[in-house]
Amino acid sequence: MFSGYEILFWVLISLFGLIGLLEFYLMLDHKGLPNFKFTGMICGAVLLAGSFYYFSKIGPAHSYDFEVAVLLFFLLTVFGRQMFARLRHDEPLQTMAYTLFGLLYVLWLFNFITKIVYLTPRSNTGQLTGQFYVLFLIAVTKFADMGAYLTGSVVGRHLMVPHISGKKTWEGFFGAIVFALLCSLGLFKLMPGHLSALNWTHTTILGVLLGLGAVLGDLAESII
């Protein structure tokens, strides 16, 4: 993924993104919640393919128009699917809402990885350079998860939001922040050339924010 080959990057991102979206829709099916699974998957594939083409050929500078077009495509496609459904669901609004929520929460947010990889200029040989920032994002987030788990398991005593999760503790929260910060600073120390758009201030702030984001993401998953 971090070798600079764009097709490989797109295949991996598409694979992981569509698997995540399918898992979300299957979870809805398991709970008996209505959704247009196949329509959502088709919309997701269009988003991933369109993003790759747009960012690789045009660049991220004018991505706003593309994002608006994609969101409108999602909305109109799901509405059209509901209008021409053979069997009208008892709760059409919920069906459309669940389908759109999966596209936005899972795939649209996940697709920011594509934006990140095209955020920085290419090298002199024309290869991508943004993949190292994706590596930075993934590593710091995973270290936050490890920090939360290890710290919470060893010294966790005070629950954060027991009505959402009975396992998340404040000790684990601070452990996530510390681990994420250490990973952020460590990666910048190890490969400053590949993360040249950042500095020590950036990596410190990003370490804290990504650690916080990892914890909030876990809580959001617990809600769902």
C-alpha cells in the first residue's frame, strides 16, 4: 500500500471500504432494520472509483464540486430505489435513512484516506508521497487503541460513559492519548523526510487529536 503504486492503493482502499459497508448493512439485516444493501454497495463502488479518478487526474484542490455531486448521487439513487421498489416498505423513510447513513458514516468518511494520499505533491519521479501520511494516521490510531486497551485493562477503574459502554474507562482514555502522542512523535523522528509537511508542533497536536478521535470512534461504534 505504501509503495507508491496507485492501482494497488485503490484496490486495497476499495476492498476494505466495501467490506466495511457490507458489514454495516449485514448488521442492520441481523437487527431486522430495513435497508437497500445492493443499492448502497453500488453507490459505494461508484464513490470509490470516482474518487480515484478525480484525485489522480484532477487533484484535491477542487474536490468540493465532486463531493457535492457524490452526495446528490447518493440521495437521488436511494430515493429512486425507494420509488420503484416492487414491495413498498412499511417505513420508507427509515429504509432510506439507514442506507444513506451507511454510505456517509462508513464509506464517505473512510474515503478521506484517498484525499490524504493525494494531498501532498508528487515526487520528482511522479510517484505519490501522501501514502506516508496514511501510514501515520493508521499507526497513531492503532497505538491509541492499544493504549486504551492496555491502560484500561491494568488500571482502569472509572467508567467514562457506562450507559454506552461498560468497558471504556477514563484511565484508558488518557492511555490512548499518551500512546497516540508517543507514536506520532516517534514516527516523525524516524521518517521526517516522508512527513516533511509536518513539524514537531503539528505532530504533537495531531497525536492528541487522533488519540481523541480514536476514543470517540470507539464510542460511536458502541452506540451503533
